[in-house]
Amino acid sequence: MSKTIKGFCLQGREKIYPNSGVSVTSNTSVVEMEIPSLKEGEILAKTLYTGICGSDNSASLGKSNFDWVERPRIIGHEFSAEVLELGPGDHGDLEVGDKFTPLAMLGCQDDECPACSVSKWNLCPSKQIIGFHRNGGFGQQVVLESDRVVPLMEGLTPKQGALVEPLSVVVNALHNKCTIKPGQDVVVTGCGIIGLMSAELAKAAGARVLVTGIAHDRDIRLKRASQSGFITIEVSPENPLSKQLKEGIADDNGIPFGVNGQVDLLIECSGVPQVLAEAITVVRPEGDICVIATYGKEVEINATHLTRTSLNMRGSMGSCREDYMVAQKLMVTGTFPSEHYTDLYDFEDITKAFEDSIKANNMKAVVKMN
């Protein structure tokens, strides 16, 4: 091998709290990697660009909902790559040199599996997630199953390819779990990349969109949301979304947002339990709540209120191949302006990229791996 292959490795399980004085990356390190021999159906690829996901951050912080991830593990499931070598077996039309993004989730592919039988690997109870169940895209090279490969669409850059997976998650949620109509008022809680992708797609469907964040988000994430034309507000325990809606929020033209403190749809992307609990109070009767976030602890919901208002609350998990194709088209056509939300780092600065991402000091960290 002509050069040393390196990767960003999740190693420890210590629970880390940002601003506690403990380095937020103390559970991780850059390591030298060994590439295993290829098995039946596997390929070797050079990673090109890899995005940092909120789940990567959560695992790095030792959060309890990611205790199941084995350590050590080269993490990363949002990436673009180039095929270097094909292992034994049939790989269809795949060739050395092809550029692709991988499906993050690989199902058991059993014909008797209710999810896999309809190609929804994201719902397979035995699914394997790259970067969590096996080494992933924060290695400068990666071994993976060729079944995961989704070729990059013509006109899509490898840098954009690192955003296909998160955008596909939002495509699945908004296209399959929500019914957004032109003229609706939609709240997106949380201004991370999933939140702002949700806001962009809701806007593209004709909705008027409000994005929430906390005070720390003011100068970076909420600023970019505002630059994209969204209504933005800061929320806090003392000044929650429900209170601000009741007091009245208007857009730049002075037109009130929502009716009587309630909106048509809320898309929950913050992962904060209190935000989800509050959500049912700010959505109109028979309105919709779409939950994309995951939570580090159980969330208490006023189920009686949910019943009496006939709300529709739906969760959305991951994405499948069809969603990846839609996500690519949304970027190629400019419907989702990926450049506006991408902060690029070199591999030498990967620890800094994770620090900035965990502390919400960037929008979407994408690391140039080679």
C-alpha cells in the first residue's frame, strides 16, 4: 500500500456533556487502519467526502441511545466514494472508478421479512448500519457490500454526494409521512441540517415555514435559515414556542403566522423531549406532527389531548433507495441549495470538524477524506 490509511475512530463510552470541561472528542481518535480482504459481494472504495451526522455526534458523546454501537468503530454513514476494487461475486454493472453514495442501512433481504420484501431496508429489524455495525465513511478507504451502492446522478458532485443520505431521510419523512399543501403554515423545531432540509422541502411544496433554535444558534444556524427566507425564532424554557405563537408571530410582510397560536404541521428535528411534548399543543385539530428526531430518554405525551384533537403523529425512520434518487434530483435541480448549508473541512482537521459540529458552531460539516 502506497500510503498509510487513516480513519476517525469511535473508541470510548464515557458520557460527555458539552461545556463540562471535558473534550467533546475524548471518546474518539484518528487511527491507522488495516483494510481486510474482500468477501463475497464486497467492494473496496476510496472515500471522497463524508458528512458528520447528529447520530455520529451522539455516539461520540456516549449518549445512552447509542450504547449499542460496538467500539472501536470507524463511524460515518453519509459519504461519497469511488470504487477501487471489486471482490468475489456478481456486482452487476458496477465498475472500478464508479462514484457512488452508499445506502446507510442494509436489510436482511429475506423474502419473508415484511420490510425487505418491499425494499424498505430502513425498517428491517435486522438492518445493518454502515459506520455503526461495520466500519464506515470516516475511513480514507472503506469496505462495504456492493448492494449498498447508489451511483451518483449525472451533474451531482462528490461533495454533494455526502448530503444525499440526510436529504433522503427528509424526503422519506416529508414525501411519505406528511401531506404538505400550498399555503400551509409549518413549524420546524430544530435548526440542524435535518431541520433546515425539512424547511427547504416544505417551502418547495408551497408552505410558509418557521424554524426554531436556541440562543446559541442565533449567529450561525438561525442566521442561515433567515438568509433562506424562513421565519426564525429563539426558544427557551422561559419563552417556548407555544407562548410565542399565542402572543403572535408575523412574517416580514406583517402577515400573522398560524391561527390562534396553532399551525398546520410541525416537523420535530430537535431531539429535545420537552419540544416533542409541547408539539401537540401548537398544532391545530386534525393537524400533523412528523417526528424525525430520536431521543436519549422516554418522552411523556399528553395522549388524551392527542385523542381529543384528532392529531396525526407519525415517526419516520431512515430512508430507502427510492428516497436517495429523489434526494439526488433535488440537489441537481437546485431545489435543495446544498452549498448554502455545507461547511467543508480537510481530513487533517477532522477532530476540529467534530468539535464544531457537536458544539453547533457550523451548519453541516463535510470532510474531504482524500
